[in-house]
Amino acid sequence: MLSPDTVNALEKIGQLVYLKVGKETLKKRLLAGELPLFLDPKNPEASFEKMYAERKSIYEAIAAITIDAEGKSEKEILSLLEEVVRGK
């Protein structure tokens, strides 16, 4: 989603959906298991903060349906996604 070309290609094949969660929720999820390659294993918290600051506005600027996923179960999120697919 960091490349406009990627966003354009994805928009051509379907509707984009942004599953929005709070910063602390996202941080907890990313740091809980095996670290993603975009985080520095020597300083994961600082690299998360940098990544979050760089990407948040980019993700929010993309024309997508936003679903507030904070505190929702997987089942609840899937239900909301089904509504999106049905056009509600």
C-alpha cells in the first residue's frame, strides 16, 4: 500500500477495505509473535513508532471503506466485511 502503483492495481480488481485498530492494539499484535521484516529486531518498539508515523496517513488517505476493528472479534469483523460485499 506504500506504492501508488500497487494501490491503483488493487483498486482495479476490487474494493479496498481498511481494518482500523488503535496504535497500541497494532503494536501489541506486531510485537507479540515473530517480528515482521519491516521492524528492526534490535529495537522493535522504536522501529514500530517510526513505521506507524510514516504509514498511518498513507493508509488513511487511500480511498477505501474503513471498518473500525478495534475490540471486535474475528467473527464480528467477518460479519462487517460480508455487509461490505453485499453493499450495505
